[in-house]
Amino acid sequence: MTKIGYARVSTIDQDFEIQRQRLQAEGCVIVRAEKVSGASREGRMELATIIDFLREGDELVVTRLDRLGRDTRDVLNIVHECEQRGAFVTILDPHVSTRGEMGHVILTVLGMVAQMERRFIKERQREGISRAKAAGVYRGGKTRIDKAAVLTLFERGARPAEIARTLGCSRMHVYRLIRQS
């Protein structure tokens, strides 16, 4: 049985080191981490790698449920895929594991709460943007990546994965910028 940790943060300016340390302290032999949104599974290559790697008796460990996903269906699908491989999923805060039947019920409820929380956050964000626009102080979100750099590298023949590594962003972000131009 191998404990495999998964750490995730949503943006490139966030740090997952605290998650990594906690997962290692919990006995995770392998810890994979990525900087990508948890709104969907799209672009979450490290998570996909972990799931592909899982063997019977292994355990996928995350610090909080929202690190695994913000959508109930995604979380339940991830749990299902792990179980199909004979592996378990453990959330550290609050401590819940799929080793027992009650863990499934609790994960489902927590997944629904995480999804609802995401909707509330989006709603508050939209309200704040509307107020800022009405006050004339809204300038848009912070640019996290240089679109020109992405396009220049792409035109020089660099592949999206290479561009993402070079610029410190996700491949999906690179694909999106290439598609937009």
C-alpha cells in the first residue's frame, strides 16, 4: 500500500508548499502538485497521472476536499475511478476516508457543500465587480501570463506543454490563448 499525496492551488501566484509538507507528514511517499483551477478536471494532468498510477490498496490523500475538486460530480467521479483501481481516497481536513461506507456519504455531502461554496464565491465576485464598475474603479482582473510571449513561442515552433513549463502556467491556459488569437 502506497500513500500518494495530491496538492493543488488555483493560480500560479499561490503556493502549495504547506499542503506538500502536510501530505509528507501524513506519510505520503509520493506528492504530486499542480497550479490549476479545481472547477473541473480539465488540465489537471498531475491528478490524472496519480489516478493512472494507483494500484490496489493504494491511498490518494488530499489536505481538503476542495483540493480534489469544486464540483460534486467531479469529486465523486475521482473517488469512483480510484475505487475501480482498488484504491482509497482520504481527506485530511475533516478526516474522511472511503475505506468505510460512511465515508462515501460524508464525501458526497462535502462535495455538494464545496460546489455550493464555489457558486457563492462566484456570486460575490460578480456583485463586487458590478459595484466596482458602477463606481468607475474596475480595471479587470490581473494579467497572469504574457499573451505575446505565448504566441511568440508558439510561432517559433514550441509545443504547448513546453510553453506552459517555460512560462509557469497550465497547458490549458496556453491552448486557450492560442485558440483566441
